[in-house]
Amino acid sequence: MTTAPILDDSTAPEAPGFFTRVRERADNAFEYVGGITDLAMQTIQQLRRGPLERPLLIAQFEQVGVRSISIVIITSAFVGMVLALQTAYALADFGGKLFIGMVVSLSLVRELAPVLMSLMVGGRVGAGMTAELGTMKVTEQIDALRALATNPVRKLVVPRVVATTIMFPLLTVISIALGILGGMLIAVANLHLAANFYMRSVITTVKYNDLASGIGKTFFFGFGVSLIACYNGLRTTGGADGVGRATTMTVVTGAITVLITDFFLTKLFLFLF
């Protein structure tokens, strides 16, 4: 009759303590931020070397801008309509109908249009960039570019960063216009306001500083989201499963970056303007 061996608990590895896990998370976070910063410096250096290949840049303009217009149209129009309805309902006892144009336009220009557009388009564009570059990384296509004496940052990263940084402000302008028109549709159809009155209140409310603040943020949003997407794609490992993890990380990290950056940029623009 045999007896089961007695396991010695003293030989089992100890689970890391709380502070050890916190330190490891902090080290990983600093390493991640440092890697993105290094990629940003390389991108700027490659931009200073001369003009980019036009076909690559045009392809990214189409991917980031033209193919995102449908998302911008749907999001902006319905946000403007919902905002008009909520304004009329919340301020009904104070004659809220008269302030619909002011509330809708100012909210869209300063905050809602830039942030919502960046979140929606950034999620779509960032996930696509990470999946594309991640697939190239795990299939060793990026190593092949290096073997052919081609800089992957200049060939793959710079066109995506430039296109995203330029297209985000343009998409924001479209988002603002559609959101204001959506609010006007509700104001005219449901609240029986005159379209001329609505548009006059919009024009008198929105100032140059408001437009500069709202649109100016999106340059930083586009630059940050594209850098995060490219960095996650270039460091992808683990085959198809790794591509999925990198894509998920891009969507989450990009959204958090947009929201955090929006707070600090809002403080900065309020101070400047």
C-alpha cells in the first residue's frame, strides 16, 4: 500500500505582495509612456527629413477621413438632436426654448463634438492601425522592411500620424456643423422655433475663442491616438491572440488618453483665452 507524498508548502512560490504588484504596474506604465515618447521623437525626426511618399499619405487620408464620415454624421446629428430635446425639457420652466441655439452650439463647439468625434473615430481608426501593424509584426513583414534598409517608422508610422493629426480637426468641423443642424431640426419640428432665430442665436453665441479651443484640442487628440495605435501595433507579439490584445489595448488607452488630455487642454485654453 503506497501513500501519497506530502507536499511541503514551504517550497511553493509566494504570491507577490500588494506593493510589489503596484511597483510592477508602475514600472510597466512608465515603460509604456517612455516607448510612446520615443516613437513620437522618431516620428518628428522622420518628418524633418523631407516630404513623404504621396500615395501612402493619400491612402491614410482616405482611411482616416473619408471612411469615417458616416460615423461622424450619425453621431453628431443625433447628439445635436438629443441635446436640443434635453435643453428644452430641463429649462422648460425658465423659457428654455429661447436658449436652445446657445446651449447646443456652445456645448458642441467647446466639448461634445471634439471629444465624441475623437472617441468614435479614434476607436475605429486606432483599432484598424493596430491590427494592421500588429499583423505585419507577427508575420515578420516589419523585419523584412528593416532587411531592405527601409525605416518602418517613416514608411508605416509617419503617414498614419500625419493623416490622423490633420483629419481630426476637419472631421470636428463637420461634426460641429451637423450637430448644430440636428439641433435646429428639433427646434423647428418639435419646439416650433423659427430657423432664422435659431441660427442667429448660434452665430451670436459662438466666438472665435470657442472655435479655437474646440478644434485646437483635436490636433493633440489625433496625434496621441495615432501614436498609441502605431506603438501597440509595432510591439505586438503572440500571433493572432496578441493582435487582439493589442487592438483592445489601443481602444481603451486611446479613449482614456482623449479624456485625460481634454481636461488639461480645457484648463490651458481657458487660461489662454
